[in-house]
Amino acid sequence: MMQVWHFSEMAYHPGWEFLNEGLRNVIPSRVYDPEVGADLYHRYLDEWALCDRLGLNIMVNEHHATATCTTSVCTIPMAILARETRKARLLCLGMPIGNRMDAVRVAEEYAMLDVISRGRVEMGFVKGAPFEINPANSNPAELEERFWEAHDLIVKALTSHDGPFNWEGRHYHYREVNVWPRPWQQPHPPIWMTVASPGSAARIGRKGYVIAALNTGYIHTPVVYGAYRESAAEAGIAAGPDRFAYLCIIGVGETEAEGKRRAHQILDYSRTTPRVQPQFFYPPGYSPAGPTAAMIRSPDRFIQRRDGSSFLMQDGTVEDFMAAGVAFAGTPAQVIEQVEEFARAVGGFEHLLMMGQGGFISHEDTVANLTLFSEEALPAIRGM
Amino acid sequence: MSLVLFLHGEHFTAMGGPFLDRLGAGRELHAPLHPGYDGTAPDPGFRSVDDLAYRYLDLLEELDARDATLVGASLGGWIALEMAVRDRSRIARMALLAPVGVKLSGREERDFADLPFLPEAEAARALFHDPAGWAPDLAALDEAGVEALALERQWAAWYGWKPYMHNPVLAKWLHRAAVPTLLLWGGSDGFAAPDYGRRLAACLPDARFELVPGAGHYPHIERADATADAVLAFMENA
């Protein structure tokens, strides 16, 4: 059964107009007005809390030093929502564990959240976007290795209940790992990871975790899902559709035009993603030399439409993003049809990560978007 | 003449040829590529400048060098300093070309420009006196050429990401690097400023500082002959 998760980056969009060439990394926080920011935080939290009543689950993430996302600590909204909600599952996608210098603290945060929410936490571990290397100052040339060491340590910390164990690894050192509380869910909350390349999808497939493809569209999604399926099968893991998640932008309205207008506004999330000085996109060693060289030569970000043609990410219209399978927009009936067609084309998934808020869309429009979606599209989408 | 061990810098390794030709003429020259730069994947446990220093101390022992000359460019100069503070018994002299590796300023100042996060054009200006003449034209290079540069950047990060291009404790052991040392510095070095070089010279027991005009951070690339002249003259006399 398809589950739907509402995601927002808690953007500080009022600052965007003052920050032309880049919205990340080097932008001065004097642009941020804490009074406006407080209203925005409460607004976004209200929209997530609404999901609990609408039958939607909740997804948060984190980014650093950016006006595109003011969730700089993902477990803070998780903590608020763990108490404000009753039914919704709470997904953090995710925690950049290779950039967090204290892995045991991550285990403690997740464990505490899991107990307070009475077992509603979904535990995302992500490598983090390339521009996250700069604020974290983590060594990009060994990020992959640090990520997996953190993963091993966190999982062991959450599943060891007989007193402390010792950890003297390459990146983490603890005399006595002894996490209290232990998590509500046994052996630990479900693990999710995001993927961009077939190589990382294959590695996650061997673990059987949920993989999330983010805005990868018609062309790239089947590639990463396929790599996952293949390696899961080799590891003897039956990878059902509940192992696959897809993040997209959704705008619904009473009319097609209204749904598209909402999607168009939310899509500023996508259009602002590449607004960062190019060098932050390719820290040395973050990706293999081939893809890094391609970024050095041409830092422009293109999105591929289903027909193979492409457009510049920051210039895409709502129709462009729809043609790519990144946005689904229109009336509820149209969105149901679009999601169904996409899921069929990429081989099926049971987690629809819906960006129902983003950019300059108003609170009223966001509430209408989420409410109309849950009342008129969710029942049919659940049954997919 | 005793052997010369050249320790290359973090970037543009392939451009050091003309300088090495001068340095090697009539001398026993060893110019190994650091692990990673040599096309191999270093052992996962091999990832610090300490490791490189011990590797090259081992090499001097294998070669049974008696009075070796270490010539090191930037990262290579840092490696030479780490070698000398550990064991200078086989090292007769060092000619270091804008070496990095020693933290001299306060915690809120940088001794070294943050190359990985500078725009490409600005990084080129930091590294070269004449970037238009010397910095590789990224738009004109083929894929393999840019990939080679990307790999060098990857290994520079591997060895020198954090602390950035330095060893926080090296400064306090520099008194052990008690061999005649020439510090050659490009007058237009925007990566490690000449003033940093002057202060570093003052921290070393037996060092002389000399500017190479018309060069940036890699004087052996941009002014190969002038740099070779200075190094060879120093070798004659030190």
C-alpha cells in the first residue's frame, strides 16, 4: 500500500531576493530576520501537524548555511512533531551521518525520538549534498568510508543492550558506547538512504534498506531502482515495492490551472537548488574523478524529460518538470493518473515523498494543497 | 654528487618536467609520485603526510643515501619538513619551494588560501603569476585532462583536508630540522604568501629565504630555469 509523506525544507524565501548569485554556503545571516523566521518555523510546523489529521506522514531533512532550508538540525522539528502528532510516521531524510562528527549522539537522538513518538521514527542516513561538505568541513575524499563507519556504529549502538562496547575505528573513537534510551522499535527504527548513482543503490540493496530517489524522473529512477533490485536479489533479499521511495513536487487544485500554479510555486525549491557558486558543487573526491571532471567543465544542472530532451534546472517551467516526472500537477484526478503512470514506468514504489510546500507558496495554498490531495487523491494513490 | 629526492606538490604534477630535467642533469634524481598520484589507490591506512614522510625516509634508507638533497614543492616541502624533524641523518640540505605544513597564524586567520572553495579563475590567480599563460584552460582541456586535475585535487584532500594543509604540532618541532635550508618563494604567490615564507624561515634553524620574481606558488613550473639556477647554486654551496 502506497504511503505518502509531506516534505518541506522550511525555506527562508524572504531572503532569496537579496542573494542573487548564490543561496548557500557564503551568504550572510544578516539577511535573516528572526521575527519573520519564527513565523515561518511555526507555519511549517503547523503544516506538518496538519498532516497527522489528513492521513499523511511527515518527512524532514537538514541543510546548512542556506536560505533554501532553515532546518539546520533535523531532529529539532522531529522532536516537536513527535509530541504534536499521534499517528503520522516521522521520517528524517536525512541525517548526514558522514558529516556529523559524533555518531553516538545521532543514535541517542534517534532513540529518544523513537521512544517519545512511541515507535514512529524512520531513520534516514544520507551522504548529504556536495555543498554540505563546506559547512561541515568533513573530508570529501573519505566521506563514503566515514558514512559507512558511522552507519555501522549507530546500528550497533541502537541494538546493543547489554552494557557498553568499545569502538576504535578509523573515524570514531569511544571507550564506552552505551546508548540510553534504547529505541522503541526493535531491533531499530527502519533505515532509509537516498541514492543518486547506481553504485550506491547497489550497496544499499545488499542491506535491504529503503532507498529514496530524489527528483530523478523518468530516465534516471529506473536505473537506480534496477541497480538496487539486482544487488538485493544477489544478497537473497526480496525487494518488494515497500523498499522504494520517490520524491517529487505535487500541486493539486480544484482546476488544472490551480494545481499547476501551486506546483509552479513549490518548484522554486528545485529552481533554487543550483543557485550556489559552482565550486561548492564538486568538492574534491566527493564523487569519482570522472563525474567531478564533468562538473568542473560544465557546472550547469540539467533535468531530463521523459523523451530524453533536457532543460536547465533553474529555468524549468511546471510543464518541463512534469515532462521529466519531477512534478505532478493538476486536478486530483490528473495527479492520480500521473503518479500511476510514473510508478508503472519506473517499476513501482510504495513511498511517495510529496513536496507539498516550497518556494513562495502561501500557507493558505499549502493547506489547500495538502487537504485536497489527502481528500481526493490519497485514497486512490494508497491503493496503488 | 649526492642524490636528489624531489617531492612534488599537490597540483599540476605533470608540469614539473623542465625543472626536473635541469635538476636531474648529471645527478642521481629520484622523483617518485605520491601514492594516489601514481595511479594506485593508497592503502586505506595510508592517508597522512606522516605516512608520506616515513615512506620517503624508508626510501632514503633503501637507497643508502648519505647526504641527500631534498627538493620539495608546496605539499612536497611539507613532507620534507616532516622528514627532517624525524630523522635528518641522511639529509644534507633542503631546497623547499613555497612549502606548506606549518601553522603560523592565529585560529581565525588562514596561512593558505582555501583553494578547493575558490572559483576556478580565482584559484588560478592564487597559484600563478601569469594565470593566462600557465593555468590549464579548463574549457580547452579534454575530458582526460580535467579528470587528471580532479584526481590530483582528490589526493590533495586525502592528505591535507583537515587540518587544512598543515600539521598543528609541526611548528614546535622545527628546531629539529637543523640542516641548511633554502626557502624559494614566488613573489606573486597567492596560495601561501611570501610573508608566510619569511616567517617560516625565521622558525627554521638554518634557513635562507629567497624570492623568485614572476612566479606564483609553483616557481619550478612558472620560472623553471630561474628556480633550477637557485636550487643548483644552493646545492653547490650548502
